Amino acid sequence: MIDKNNIIINPNIEDSLLFSTSLIFEQNIDKLWLFLRDLNNEIKIVDYLEKLKFVKGDNTWTNGNICSINWIGLTPLKFTCVNTEVDRNKKFIKWKGKGDIGIKYYKTIYLYRITQERNKTLVKTVVSQTEKKNELIDYKTTRNYYLNLEYKILVEKSNYLNNLNENINSYESCIIKKNYLKVWAFILDFQNLCKIIKSKSQMIYSSPNIKEGTFIKFYFEELKMNVFLKIIEIKCSQKKKKSWWIKFETISSKIDKLPKYIEYKITIIDNEKTHLSILHTFPYTLNQDMINHYKFNIKELIKKVKQNIEEQNED
């Protein structure tokens, strides 16, 4: 039966099944799956959990991966991912939890697509024993407490996602018929990029060489304000990587009118062809007219970059 809080309770529950609880989420099943399979997100939301560390593997959703989590005031827990299934209309992930005070249990999260509502998903959490009898722990006496606790976690996750304001991305790419070294050198010349978009602004750098941590200052004519960019990552390796990139974050008191994040990325196709992509991430608060304006300018920029590079004379 289902009580008024949408908690599923089976009066004839089997010994191995402790409880199950469910809630309808307002998110698409595919998007929700990426969030719920990652126990890092549970740490963000549940205030009595902390310090997730990977014991084996680097995520919480690959079979065999193990992580540890501290349940504050109770016990450290180890979770092993034991099973996952991903289908269009149904997905689930199962972990085995183990504490140092005799706690052993399975926790399974099921996601069901609600066909009538494309952007809604039924989420069901099932907690069961790993053994029918445990001489150290009497689960029956605490079943209702943990059932209500698990339902509360689902509610907190739902509220978190409902209140989460998402960023808006603009992505453009093209194939340039030039060697990747020429493309890379071109996009690192920011003053040259300014000329392409017919900006008279001068770039001022905080260090003589472009590197991670370098700040770039320029005057943004459209908004009549100085803009500061910080290079947060540069990756380029001729021997190991097919893709090179440079990433920036915007630092400004008027960040709500600017892209928060910018990425230029090249991918080596062969010696004469290079894939170039430009990604801008905008805050959700930016009005749609401004976003459309930025997207148009980015589209024009990548066309002009392609044209300028391809028209360059060979040395």
C-alpha cells in the first residue's frame, strides 16, 4: 500500500526486504540517471554524510567500484557498486553498503519513465538485507525510522534539482583545412581574434607568457566595461593527446551579462585537417535576447576564424 507521503509499505514484507519508498521527480529519466547514480551528489544534499573517497575506481556507478562515506556520529560506510541496468524506460543501480558496527545492506535505486509525462520520472529506493538474519542488528525495530529517513532523502534530492538553476551553453564547431599547429597558434593570438571581430580593444596580460593562472583584461565595447578573463586550464601535448584546449572563466561584478566560461578546443584529424570548437557557458539569468546575440556573434566568429586560417599563405 502507499501512505499519504507516497511511501510504499508492504505489510507482508519478506525478511530480506527491509523497506521501499518512492517519489515522482520532475526531471527526465536520462538526466536524472546521471545525477542519482553519483553518490557525490548525495554528499552535497544529506547533511549527515561527508568525505566521499574512492577505494577502487573513480566513480560510484561502475560495477566493482568501491567508495567510502562517513555517516557522521554513526559509522564509516563502504559502498560497492554491484549491479546496474540501463534501458530507455527503466534504469537501476545497486550498491552493497557495509559499516563497521555490523551494518550490511543492499540499496537499489530504480528509475521508471512516466510515458504520459516526458519530463517526469518515478524513482523508487529499495533497501534489503544481505542476509536473512543478523545477530548483531535487529533491523525490524528501526525499519520505520530508516524508511522515513530514505524518503526524506528522496524529497531533498527532488527539491535540490527543482531549485537548481542550470547554465545555458552555446557550442559551435568547424573543420579547418590546415595543420593543427597553425590553428593552435592562431587561436592563442587573442589580439588577432579581436581584429577578426573588428574590436579595437587591446589585450593586457598579467604575465608575459600565456599559461594557467594568467589574467587577461580588455574593454568590452558593447557593454562599455572592462572584462577580466582567467586562464584556468591549458592542455597541449604533441605526443599523447589528440585534443588540445584552453579554458577561461570570466571575473567581473557584472558576470550576469557575460559568459561565465569559455573553451577553445582543437582535435587533430590528420596533418592537413583540424576540428575547432568554441564553447560559451552563460548564467541562467541572462535574458534570451542577449543569449541570442552572443550565439550569433560566436557563429560569425568561428566562420571568420576558419576563413582567415585557411587563407593564410604557407611558410
